[in-house]
Amino acid sequence: MGLICRIYAAEFKAFKNGGSDVNVKIFFVAAAMAGVVGSAQADVYRCTAADGKTVYQQSPCTSGSQKAVDDSNARAKQRAEVEKREADARDAEMEAKRDVEVGRKMEQLRACLREKSCSSYTYVSLLEGQNVGFVNETLGKPESVQMVGGRSTDYFTVPTSDGRKRARLQVVYKGLVIDRVNAY
């Protein structure tokens, strides 16, 4: 929309300043092509020749006075905005994938508890790197809690399939995220 406004403004100024009809048409076609081919944008310069005629071109004027019609700073700002939107979209996509993975691990952990079909190692691998909410939602309230050196440690007893009926899990947190899990 901004490009169209600039085209009409340039067309009006060219007629007002005595520019020829051909120059305005050339500028209009060049500007329309630049709008269609977004990646091929370049600066547009309005040059005033020695005889007073106004010419629009992509390279800086060789003689006479010049004025940049299309500001490259505005394009840089637009590119930055597009890049930010793309980065935000990538972040949202990664967050959605992470949520799917967390949901998959949560369901697998619930199945381990329900069916008593997982080894101690499976519990450790499913819990590592998760947050407190994940643990509380899947394992419930810990049997005991210890605070050592500013770190919280929760203990859970879980059913296993690796030769013993139960294993004791030691879940050590660093902040709100699990730092390590040990199975005894």
C-alpha cells in the first residue's frame, strides 16, 4: 500500500514539476515491477538533469541534484519485521512440537504406572529434563522431599518390570526443572 501511495505522489510531483509523461510512465512501470518482484527491490532516485527534466532511476545521479525516493531504511525495517515474524512462527512451531513430545512422554509414563511394564531405566529417561508440573501431574505427590544445598529432591516408588516389583526414584531439581533422576 505504501508503494502505491509513493507512486501516485511521485506521479503528481512529476507533473507539477514539469516532468514528461514518458518519464512518469516509465517510473510507474518500474515501480510496479519492483513491487511484484519483492526480492529485487532497489533504491529509486529522482534526478534533475541540467536542462531541468526529472528522471527516475535505480542508480544514484551522475550529475545535477538527486533525492532518494525509496528509503532503504524502511525496507530494512520491513525485512527485520518479517524476520521477527518468521522467527516467532518457528518458535511457536518448536513449542508446539515440544508440547506434543511432552504429552507423548506423559502418556507413556502413565502407561508404565498403570500396566507395570517399564524398567527403571525407562522411568529415568522419561523424566530427565522435565519440569515440576510434569512430575506432579504424572507421578503425583512425592513420598518424601529433601532440601539439600538449595536443591529440592523428591522420592517416588514406582512399579517396574526389570526383576523387582518396585523401584525408588530420586528426582533432583535445579530450579523448576529436573537436574537428574536416579533409580534404586
